[in-house]
Amino acid sequence: MSTGEKRPGRYRLTTAEITYHLPDHPHILQSFVWQNLDLAPTFPALRRFLAFWQRNLEGKVHSVQVAYSGIITSPRFRAADTILTVN
């Protein structure tokens, strides 16, 4: 299902910070940020990504922190009160 086909009322913009061990230096941690539309609280897209990670990547996952925004809406724009030009 493409992003445009997802019903906005159910999907949330989900961000996960995945901390993992470097394959060549297991005592060193590195972080990777993943972001996608997903269904809270089960996060099926994130779970599929983590399963892919475990099957195909060498860096062992240390921890995952997840945050998600509220209902996805259209962006809001407002007119600028002042325009400044800096040379």
C-alpha cells in the first residue's frame, strides 16, 4: 500500500532511533533514525523493518526508541508578517 493510499486518520508519522553495535567493534554503539507512516501502537511497518535488520544486517540491535505524532493533517501555512533581506 503506497503512502497516498493510507487512510490519514489511522496512520501516524513514526520515528524510531535504532541503537546498534558496530559489527567490527561490538563495544561501540551507533544510531540509525528510521521514519515512516505506521499504525500505533502495534507498529507493523517498524516491526517488518526490524525483522529485515535482524535477517540481513550484521549490527546487533541494542535498543529502539519510538516516537509518533498525532493525526496526520495537511500542512498549515501562514503569511509572513515581515520579509528581511540580508546581504
